[in-house]
Amino acid sequence: MKTLNSIAIEYLLRNDSQKNNKSEEITTEVIRINTEQKIKSQKSLLFHLYDLEEEAEEFFV
């Protein structure tokens, strides 16, 4: 006798194989979002360093 979990897993595997393109689209979207987040964090770090540089200039003037 199959359990509800085993039936659900079989259903998901069957649907995933039928919608392989959808899985690829999700992977592409995740990569795009991660790249955007990385760029935003790099910009934030750059702006933070710029602010620190300005503070240092004010301190030594």
C-alpha cells in the first residue's frame, strides 16, 4: 500500500519530467536574481568605502 508521501513524490517526479523547461526557467531566474543581489551588495560596499574616504578627508583637513 502506497503512502500519501510516496504518491506525492511520484506525482512531483512525473510532472517535473513533463515540465523540464519550467525547471530550467526557474534555475535561470534564480541565477539572475543571485547575480543582481551580488551586484547590489558590491555597489553598497563601494558606496560605503566612498563615504569612509570622504570622512577620512574631513578628519585630516
